[in-house]
Amino acid sequence: MIIVSLSDSLATFNAGAAQCESLISNAHMVDAAGNHLLPEIDRKQITCGAFLNLFVAWETFLEDAFAKFMIGEPTITGRTPVKFAAPANIVSAKKMIIGVNRYFDFGNHELVKRMACLYFDGGEPFEPHLSSILSDLADLRTMRNASAHLTSTTQSALESLAQRIFSTPRPRIDLYTMLTSGDPASTVGNTVFAERKGLLLAAAQLIAT
């Protein structure tokens, strides 16, 4: 098994996030007359798929960082987190995280927080960074759920999220429309997707350093 360094894990996440942005940009290319090259259904599927890829890349980064810190790897600036476990290798570390379950849900950020505090002093270096964006991470999970399986429950949650983001009811909004709309909270005119992508990139950088 090839073990990559934490800096490699961060670089992989950054590259994955950039690829997701590129997919969305390419899906919305237009010809000289301003007509979209791809039909709307393709643009929607590519955009929602790119968002799901971003969320999976974030989960993968968290899993890699967790395991590497547990076996004593320092941050990219040389800090070594104080840990309360000593697995023999990265495979053992990942098994320890899973415990008696079939898997560990790194998309459940409340659970990730608790696990961080269980295995690391004060939850560092995952804390306080996860806590500071916990509501945003919960929103991302709502979007992830809508991209993975659309039901009446996930649609209702998406509409509630849309009302919080846009400060007005958005009945029957779909994930594509949400992701490609301008984010009212952005100071630089980002879309909802771009704003959330930047949030995850910043959090990963803070955890890694």
C-alpha cells in the first residue's frame, strides 16, 4: 500500500476541487452566438455530479488527515498533534476509526468533531476549524443528500436551505439552480457552489497546517 504524505492529500483535494470547478465551467461553454454547447439536462447533471465529487473529495481528505495524524504524521508546518491513540500503521488507524461499524461517515461533521476530540487533545487540528463552519457543513450535507437521492424529505430540506441562503421562499428549487445562483453572502459575487468550494478549501488548509 502506497502511503502519501499529508501535503499530497491536501494537494489532491485542491486539485479535485479545481477539477469540479472546471467541469461546471466547461459544461456552460457557449458558442460565438452565445448558445450553450450542451443541453440543459447535461449541464444540470454535470454540475450536480461535480458538486457530489467535491463533497466526496472533502470526505476523503478528512479520512486521510485523521489516519495520518493518528500515526504521528505532523502537519505541513511541522506541528505534531497530541494524540490519544497509537495505531501501528495507517490501515490500523482507519480500522480504529471505523470501530465495530461497517464504515465511518465523514460527511456527518458532528460525528467527526466527536471523534476528533476522542483521539486528539482538544480535537486539534480539526478543531476549532470544523466548529467554526459547522452550520455551513450541515448545509453542504443537505445539498449532498439532494444530489444523491431526491425524495420529498430531501426536497423539503433543500427548500428550507434555499430560504436561508436567499432570504426568500424558493419552492421546487432544484440543486442545480441553487448551486449556480449568486450567493447573497458572497462579497465577490461567487455562486453558491464557488462560495462553498472556497469554504472547504480554506478549512482543509487550516486543518493541514
